[in-house]
Amino acid sequence: MTGLVVGPILVPLLGAALAMALGRSRPAQRVVSLVALATSVVLSALLLVRVDDGGIVAVRAGGWPAPIGITLVADRLAAIMLVLATTMLLAVVVYAIGQGGAERDHVGFHTVYLILAAGVAGAFLTGDLFNLFVAFEVMLMASYVLLTLGGRPDQVRSGMTYVVISLLASALFLVALAFVYAATGTLSLADLSTKVAELPAGVRSGLALLLIVVFGIKSAIFPLFFWLPDSYPTAPSPVTAVFAGLLTKVGVYALIRTQTLLFPADTQPGALLLAVASLTMVVGVLGAISQHDVKRILSFHIVSQIGYMVMGLGLFTVAGLAGAVLYIVHHIVVKTSLFLVAGLIEARSGTAELDRLSGLARVEPLLAALFLLPALSLAGIPPFSGFVAKLALLDAGVGAEAWAVVAASLAVSLLTLYSMTKIWANAFWGPPREPESSVVAVGADRRLMAGATAGLVALSLGIAVASGPLYDLAERAATDLVDRRPYIEAVLEP
């Protein structure tokens, strides 16, 4: 059982070391990445089955008991996120191998990419706040490199914005850790769950707000999202897809984990989170409809869709949290696939600017289908996965009588559909245009790129087909979040 928990962290790290040693051979590096990430997918899937059937699993490093030692903890939510993360990372590396470019031109791509995978897995599995900080830093150091691969001036400029904001967020995270430790004498999540309840109400509220700010920057909620729309679109397409689909969701995961596990019901800032969710949805979608570049539209939609996840958290009910978990599942797959489609558009036309695109549906019908299906899902059109996830959140919001956020979510869905229609009308409709100079490296395999994208689009359709069992799983994960006793007992009991 220890191998299932440790494997998703250890295997990519070992793969990163091996990829570095094999730097003279790009084919060998590719095999290492594919094997390491495929192994991580298998281990994560087995861990999810084990946790869903047998309950929470805790692994104590070196045999040291919590809260003294380092503990890795896998519950249903962590296992779900691991399966999604490893699957996306595997699909995107296949796409990157097909595209070439950054993957082919930079000897460290696979090493850094696997380090990123290890950091993401560590963030989901850690059982204490300090090692959550460490996992974030591992993930962010790798992301700094990936974001600026290519060295174009716009990449470096946007990358510096990302680096500066991330460093500020990390410094604030350290301050939060200091305050938490000073107030409680521990950083173990399970131990904090009992000790935070003993603090004065004002201290609890202050710590809750501080952690919302820390993880709000990382997850790009309103008004802390300003760094994202300029940072993501300039990176290579595979890197942008990973960042868009996955990295902000690590911040959302940390927000959900800390707010549900650490703070009692009388401290949970539900009203604040619902207000933030509404503003995040609205501001993000308004930013999206004002853009004229496919990647920038999709980048603003990352912000908008984060609002739906925060909405589910802000309700602090089993139904709301289940809707949030299901929405995360849907969004990671759909958003990653849409950014991969944006990369295919650039590969075909040499640009992603809408006023320089036209008629792709006639010359690239497969590309049109690969865009249309996840776009309709993102807008929440039935019977796609986005509709099911939004319906779950709306039902939870109506049950909690949170009418303002429900109204905002409905309006934002219509505006999301409008922005997706804007891309379709400009890029895919109308008379075909001659492609501009391609941004894809010589020797790229567009079939491999399209295959990876099609696999994710098919997965998004599978989510819609299996929405019933997936919602049941999300509901069980939400129950774990609301009833904290099994988590505490799994970690603290010998």
C-alpha cells in the first residue's frame, strides 16, 4: 500500500533523474517520460480504487507518527485529483512529443516536466502545511522554466510577472505558516483540525482569511487573478495546456482542503467565498468576451470557471462540495483539451488571433469537431459534462437558497456560450484563408498532436456518459470533507 501512495511522487522524480542522465538522447528521454507518467496513471487509479473501497490511507515516512513526522495521506479527493493530474500530464507530453518545438529544442524539457509532475502529486498527498509549501515550490520552480522555454521577449516578460507574483504568494504562505505554528504549535493538517477549534474566534477567522488569500493567488480568484491572462498565452502550447488545466486546480484543491479540514463551521467564511465566486465568474467571462485571441479568451475562462468551483466550496454542504469536485473533474479535462486545440489552430494557421482566422471547419473538419465538443461542454450545453457539473452546483445552490450566486452562474453560462460562439464564427466559419507561417517545429507530427487532443475530448464525453457514477464518487469525496473524523483518525491514530 505504501507504494501506491509514494509512487506518484517517487516515480516522476526517478524519471527526472534518468531523463537528465539521458540528455544526449531525445528518444530515450521520451520513453522515460512516457513510462514514468503511464506508471503514475496506473498507480493513481489503483490508489483511487483502494481508497474508495477501503477508506483513507496514511503513510508515515520513516515510521515517525504524526504530527512529528512527515505523513502522506490519500483520501478520495486526493486520489481523484491524482488520477486527473497524471492523465493530463501523460496526454500533454504525448502532444508535446508530436509538436516538437520546446520539447525537441531543450534538453531539460522532460526533466523539468517530470519534476512538475512530482510537485503536483506531492501537493495532493501531503498531510501537513509545510510540505504543501514544499510541493508548491517544487511545482513552481519547474513551471518557471517551462513558462519561458523559447526565450521570446514576450515569454520572458510574461514569465517574470508569473515569477514575481508566485514569489510574493510563497512569501505570504511562509508568513501564514508562521502564524499558524505560533498559534497552534503544529502544521499537521489532522492535528490542526483539532487545535484550530480551540483558538479564539477572531484568530480562527484571521487564519482562514489569510489562507484564502494565499491559495486565492495560486488559484486565480477575484481580485487576485490579474497575473494569469498575460502569463499563460505566451508559453508553448503543451505548457499552456498543463498550466491552464491543472496548476490553478492545485490551488483550488488546497483551498478546499484547508477550509473544510481546519476550520469549524462557525468560522467557515461561506458568505465571503460565495461573493468571491460570483465576482470571479463575472469578471472572468467579461474579460473573455472582450478578447480577440483564442488563447487569451480561454485564459480568461480559466478565471471564470474557477468561480464555479469556489461556489461549491462556499456552500459548505455535501451537495455543494460534490458539485465542486465534479466540476473540477470536468474542467481539467475540457480546459486542457481546448488549449491543445488552440495549439493545433496555431499549427494549421500560424496564428491564434481571431481576425486572422477563417474557414477552418471546411479545411480541417476534425479540428472543428475537436474544438466544438469541449467548447459546448465548457458553456454547459446538455448533454455534455459541463452541463452535468453545472446542474449539480445549481441544485446545491438552490438547496442552500444562495440565489445571488445561482443567478450569476446562469448569466455567466450564457456569456461563456457567446464567447465560444465568437471563436467558432471567426475561426471556423466563413471562407478559408491561406495559412500563415507555421509555429510548429520542422518534423512535427500533427497526427500525434491530434491523437492526444482527441483522446482528451473522448474522455470529456466519457465523463458525461458516466456522470451518475462519477457524481456518486464526488459525493463520497464530499462526505469525507464534511466529516473530518476519518481523516483525523487515519493520520493521528497509531
